[in-house]
Amino acid sequence: MIKSSIEKLADTIGFEIGTSDDVTQALLINGLCKGINNSVPQKRDLDIQLCYIAEKLDEKSERVLIGLVEFIKLKNEK
């Protein structure tokens, strides 16, 4: 598979945005999720894609994402 320049820079771009402000970080996550939703519109396919992604996350990423999910749950309880 041929990788585009953006795919080759994904880690670097993610790190740079990770050191940015909350608005930029949320825009990155919103864009990523929008792209995933558009590329796998079926619920079953989305679950499979999320499983593939989860298998490749490191501990630090898991910790951040689990923390984010907890804050999303608190926000949605209101």
C-alpha cells in the first residue's frame, strides 16, 4: 500500500497538535472521528475498525483516551 505524505506524518502531526490548545486538539479528534464514520458507515464495520485501532494503541494513548471517555460521560450526564 502506498502511503500518502499525511499518513507518513501522522505521528508527528498528532504530537504537534497534542502540544497545542484544547480547541485544536478537539478539532483533530472531531476530524478523525468524522473520517472514520464516513469510511465505515456500518455499525459492525465501525466496531471492527475501532478494534483494529485499539490493538495498536500504546499505554499512554489508552490512558488519555480512557480519561477522555470518562469526561465525556460526565458531560453527558448533565
